[in-house]
Amino acid sequence: MKKTLLTLFIALIGFAAQAQTDIPYTELNYNVHYHWGMIDVAIAHGVVTVQKSGDSLTATLDGNSVPWNGRIFCVSDTLRASLTPSSESISYINGWYMKPKVSVYRGGSFNPSDPAFYKNIKGQGELDASPQTMEAVTITADMLALYYYFRVMDFPNMSDGQSVSIPISSPGGSDSVLITYHGRSTLDIGGSTYHTYRVSFEYSYQGRMSGYPVETEVSADSRIPLRFSANLPVGHVQMTYDE
């Protein structure tokens, strides 16, 4: 039976406090793959940066899709968080979504600071973006904190199916992420084999669960997320670490 134990998370962070939890500046590359019906394509490239010193975590995600259907889709997210033993308190978070035409992007006339080209989760910008799109951008920004949590969670002592709920407090309100451990596995990427922890997680958004759990494989050695995989209404999306 799955158990949601906030007290377990507090104990895990207490354990982590005794270990080295600072993270030097790290830059990680990912490839994004999309599958829907007959469509099966590599659609994007992303770069994640993360750095933690003391209680301060800074993480960013910048991604650009490959030219597809006449558009370039860009996502940029920034997270600055203060991490406490029982919760994640976000002092600054913003997610940016841009969708310039390929001709504009390649022609050099694309200006990412022009409100006509973007929409962010603070409501700024003039780009037409659905509430569902902005929910996805918001959750993506929140997800950056997982690059810290996966480093400190005591996976070796967790049982298969065990869950941990982490509260998230931010200027926009209170939400949470539910992380579930699914045991050990291996993953092959580009000819290399990694020993991994299989994990899934789901975020709440404006007080309700998103309904889109994400499966993740985390390196047992480096604790870097090697693969994110999710079934969305628009198809299956997978983001894989690029060595």
C-alpha cells in the first residue's frame, strides 16, 4: 500500500543535513522525444542548470524545439528557492513560453523581450497561450527543485511503492508534489548502462493534482534525473539525458 508520510520526508531531510547537500554549478543537456499515433519524432533540446549553496537553490531550464510545423517552441524557466526541513519555500519563480515562426526566428527579427512573442506565468506578455499551457510551464518550473530532492532522498532505505508528499509554498499559494519510489532498475543511453532508481511524481496546481504523473529514472550514482516520461493529452513526451 502506498503511504504518504510527511514525517518521513522531514526525517530524510534531517539525514541529508548531515551529508554534503551543496551542489556546484552543473549544466545538463537533454533531448526531447514526442510520440502520437504515426508521429514519432525528436522535437526539442533542453539545458538544465542547477546550483545550491546553503539554503539557496537556483535552477533554470532553457529549451528550444527543432523546427516543426512552421514554428519554434521555446520554454524558459527560472526557480530560486529557500529549502527548509519541512517544505520548499519559493522566493522567485517564473516560466516563459515563446512560439516564434521559423522565418522570424531564423531571420534574426525574433526579440524575446517583445511582449508579442511571449507569455509568462506572472501574466506578462501578449502571446496567445491556453491555461493548460501555462499550467504546464508552471509545473515545469516547480520541477527544477527535484534536482535537489533526488540528491538527498534516502532511496536505498525506501520500500517499493512508498510515497512522500512535499509541500510547496510560494507567493501564488500552496501546492505540493507527491513522489513515489518504485525500486531499482537499469537504463541504457547512448551505449552506456546506468543503475537507476525508478521514481514517479505528480504536482498539484492551484490546489488540485495535475492528473499527469511523470515517470523518472534517477542515476543511483550521481542522482541526476536521466529520463522523464509522461503521457499527456497531446501524446507521449520523453526527455532523456544527453551525455
